Amino acid sequence: MWWDTAVRPHSMAPVRRIARGVTKQEESTVAQGVLEIDRISKRYGEVVALRDMTFEVRAGELFGFVGSNGAGKTTAMRIALGVLAADSGEVRWNGAPITFETRRRIGYMPEERGLYPKMKVLEQLVYLAELHGLTTNDAHRSAENWIARLGVRDRRNDEVQKLSLGNQQRVQLAAALVHEPDVLVLDEPFSGLDPVAVDVMSQVLREKASAGVPVVFSSHQLDLVERLCDRVGIVRSGAMVAKGTVEELRAGGETRLVVNAPDAVEGWAAEVPGVRVVEVRGPLTTLELAPDADDQAVLRAALATGPVREFTRQRPSLTELFRNVVTEEGAA
């Protein structure tokens, strides 16, 4: 189980952060730190899982981590948590290498999930909170809070294995949040959730980011990533190939024009330099422009056919950008 790397109650007494002599002011400073993944590489024999993976998640930021299956997202997250060791590179929190004590302040939600199936929901969350240093009273208080927030209060005394997959997912998120972590690292947190649960989880992640917590999560639901995230990193073959805000990524993609020229004949744009016809549907023609293409030349060509009822510049969605990255990988 993923939390086996934490301190077990019987091997060492749980220690609260305040009890270690950290002041409230110091705790606030720690919570405003940055999680840095710096040139991490990892191989499994001949298979390269990560190649100089580098990115950072800033205080109060929602960072979306996207890529095809096997691109290296989960490996990077496990290295950040210390579940795996990197062959080279370093993970830092607030400018210092990650330590055991630092990891206790990270909330982690693994892709394969990691709850004890025969343990009751409330009992399990209290246990996990105590492993991360909360007193029993604080652990109960926090567990009850997150059970209620995530909509599983009525199942608090049920074994995890008796819950639906969606409710197990909610409990797994509660396990990542119950110790009030300073960093959140979530692997496919929205997988298998119904729309209501997606809204609840989205709101929780926004609240955590608003409180200054760096949040990084992976997802294949790119529309959700585009809507939620401050920045996005696209991973291919173990390397970060694109990174920035959604608008920055879209601005770097191919420019498209949608032209409504009802009297135009087929092939009207073929002679315009740097223009490729993507789609024709009735009077609507979608064109892709090379970086040096002149959109005014396109407009002149369209007007030469007759009236132009629409001439709209479009930027690619995150889904289209991702598809292009995957296509490039397949062609490489």
C-alpha cells in the first residue's frame, strides 16, 4: 500500500508539525513553497520511462499533467513521493531536497488507488491522518469534515470494499486531504467519477489552490484540465514537450481560419501560399495556416469568389494540441 512509506503508529509515535517547534508563521511560509521536478530520469532496463523530466508547481497553482498511457506521468509522481528512486535528477520542495518529513506533508492520490478494502471508511481516514502526525481528536475532526464534504457521510462506517467505485474514489481523495497537506499530487483523480462528483472534486482543488497549496494532477479528461488548470504540461515518451498556460499553448499551435463563402467552388484556397484545407462542410471551409501565411491573402481569395459571411480565426483546443503531440510521436 502506498502509505506504507509513512510512519506507522507502532514504530514511532506520531508527531504533529506544531509539536516539532514550527511556528504558525513558519508553517505559513512552508505552505507557500514550490514543488520542483528537476531533470529526473528513470530507466527500466532498455525502457526509458523518464528523460530529463523538468517542471515546477508553484504555490496556489493548479498544474495539469497530461500525456498518453505510458508517457511517464505516474513514474514522475511516484518519484516525487519517494515511492520510486530516480536514476538522476532531484525533487525539491521550497528549494530543498525532498525528505521523509517533507513527504509527510504531501497529499498523494495514486492511480491504482490504495485503500485497505476491509477497513471502515472513518476508521481508515483517522488512521491515515494519525500516520501523518495528527492527534486522534484532530484526525477524527478532519476525517469527519472530508467525509461530509465529499458526500460519503452515510457510508462512514462501511467497509471500503462495499462502496461503489465512485465512492471509493471520493474516499481516496479524502485520504489525500485528511492531514491538511501542503502539496497535493493526484494521479487521475477524476477517473470514474459522475458529473456531480467531478464538480465537488473540482471545487475542492480550487479551494486548496486558493489557499496557496500547489496542486498537480494527471488526467485524460482534457476539457476538464483546460477549464481547471493555471498551467499544463504535455508529456511524451518520458519528456516534457510542451508547458505553459492553456492560452500560451494554444497560441503556439497552428492557426486556423473558418471561412463561410457560399459561392466558392471547390479548391478556391488551394493556390494561397502556406494554407492547407482541413475540412469543407457546405459553404464552411476550415483552413490551417503556416506561421508565415498571410490571412489577408486568404480573405482576398475568398472575396474573389463572392460574398464572405464569416471569416474567423481559431486557436486549437487543448484536445487538438494533445492529439497533434500524439500524432507526432507516432510519426517519429
